[in-house]
Amino acid sequence: MEQKLKELQAEALQKIEQTEDLKSLNDIRVAYLGKKGPITEVLRGMGQLSAEERPKMGALANEVRAAISEKIEAKQEALEAAAVEKQLASETIDITLPGRPVKVGNHHPLTKVIEEIEDLFIGMGYQVAEGPEVEKDYYNFEALNLPKGHPARDMQDSFYITEELLLRTHTSPVQARTMEKHEGKGPVKIICPGKVYRRDNDDATHSHQFMQIEGLVVDENITMGDLKGTLQVFAKKMFGEDREIRLRPSFFPFTEPSVEMDITCKICGGEGCSVCKGTGWIEILGAGMVHPNVLEMAGFDSKKYTGFAFGMGPERIAMLKYGIDDIRHFYTNDIRFLKQFAVNE
Ligand code: FA5
């Protein structure tokens, strides 16, 4: 029995020595030290031994178990340490490798132009106001002197959601909403940038969704001269000191009188070319003196207060400023187009 136990010990120690992974090590533990293992099996024959030999064999069996168990623990520690070493080695970072360049975006040309226009007007004391894109028919049309059935509603073909709700066709409803909030007390001096929607067919200068920036000033003694001066400052700051402006009579139901503003063509300097269709001028916005009906509907006394308003399309302004030939470039997200505006950022 003594011989058998010693053989088992030698055999187990050799297997432990040779094992290369934790799983097989555990199998060895179960095989040699478990209840169904060979050591337990040998000890079953203890009954046949003499009374003096029995404790000796018991002590020997315990020694064998302890030796195997100790060796297993030592091997387990060694295997675990080796696994950690291996993992660390595989995760080594070579700090001498050059880093991967991080791609940095740039502002969209339209965002640049809108922010430039905002800054310009904020510098003149205007505040920025906003309104909903899903708008009530009342604010989009009625409060702007365009009652239901008015023929001028056709100038802005609309996307209706219900009878009374539509996607706003211009930013002018923000005028009406802001004036209402002022409860008949001036001054009001705002610009309102935002998205607008029309059932226009998309082409080089038209989009069904585009941006507008509205301007509104209401106070006592506001005149057409204030409007012209403001637009002149805007045009020169935006396009250069050498650009001239002109106001042409036009029609908007919410302004009286109404005008459209042109600036001299940058390409030909006013001589006439294909871009300005031979006129020397390019139209950039609509404007006028706020119609007394619009003032009254928003709660202002039109005998005491007057005002001017204007509305422009920043896409068209960006097209003129940067020489962009098609409005669709702003919305197709071609990275090659957008990257050109990263200069000086
Ligand atoms: C208006 O929308 C008026 N609300 C502007 C206004 C405000 C007049 C305040 C008087 C007082 P109009 O429909 O002309 O006007 O549009 C204004 C600008 O929006 C145009 O000059 C143009 O630059 C731009 N615009 C109009 N339709 C489109 C379109 N389909 N795609 C891109 N830009 C457009």
C-alpha cells in the first residue's frame, strides 16, 4: 500500500509538472484528490492492515494528498502569472507609432453666412427671435394681412398639415408672434432666422426647403429712410463697400409700400453680364413698411407706431458671396463641396 501511494504521488506530480493550462490542472485535482480518485481507492484496503500499520498509512496518505495539493497550487499560481504576462505582452502599446489623424469638420457655408448676418444685426442692437416651423394658418397668413382666399397666398405655395396648420412658408409669422408678445409697446427690433417650406420645384435657385432671415423694427417715427439705411449698411458689410443697392417697388400684402432690394452685380460691377441677365443688378431680398393692418392685428396703435420689415434668403446670399452656382449644393452634403469652406477656421 505504501508503495502504491508513493507511485500515485510520483505520477500526479509528474502530470502536474507537464500540464500547460488551468483546465487540465483542475482535471488532475479532481482525478487525484476527489472522492472517487485512486488515493481514496487505495485507502479502502486499510481494513486489511494491522492496527500499528493503519495510522502510519493514514499519515502517509495525508502527506501524499498534501504534496499533490501543494504542487497543484504552485502550478496554478505559475500558470495564472504566465497568462497575465501573455496578456500584457499582447497589449503592449508602441508609443513611437505616429497617431491616426483626427478628421475635423468645419462649419457649413450656410451656417457661416447665417451667423455672419446674425452678428451684423446683433451689432446694430437687434435681438434674435425664433418661432415654430409647423405654424398656424393665422400667423403665417391671416395676421399678415392675407385672409383666407386672398390671391397673394398663391405667391407662396404651401404644405398644409390640417386646415389650420402648415409648414411655414416664410419667417414673417415670427414678426406677428413677437409683436403680439410686446402687447402694443415698442420698440421691437428683431431678426428671425429659420427654415421655411414651399411647394416650389427644385432647381438651381429654388428649393422646397430653405432658410430665411426676417428683420423687424417697430417704434415711433420709423421711416423708409431707416429701412434704406439699414439695408445699405447690411449690403456693404456683407458684400463689400463698393457695392451699391437700389430699392424697386414691389408688392407684399404685409408691407406698404413694399420694395425689393437689388445689389450691383459682383461679376460685371454693374455693366451687365449673364449672371445678372444683362441688368447689372441682382435681387437679394423683399422689404417694406409694416402694413397698418398688421400692426393693429398684433395690438399696436398704427397712428403712434410705424415699422419696417425685410426678409431674405441666406442661400441666395451665400451663393452670391461665394460664387456658388446651384442651391442644391447646400443640401446634398457632398464632402468635397463642404470642405472648401474650411479655410481660415
Ligand atoms: C417673402 O417670403 C417675404 N416674407 C419677405 C418679406 C419679409 C417681405 C418682410 C417684406 C417684409 P419672398 O417670397 O420674396 O418674400 O422670399 C424672400 C426670399 O426668400 C427671396 O428673396 C429669396 O432669397 C428666398 N426664396 C424664396 N423662395 C425660395 C426658394 N424656393 N428657394 C430658395 N430661396 C427662396
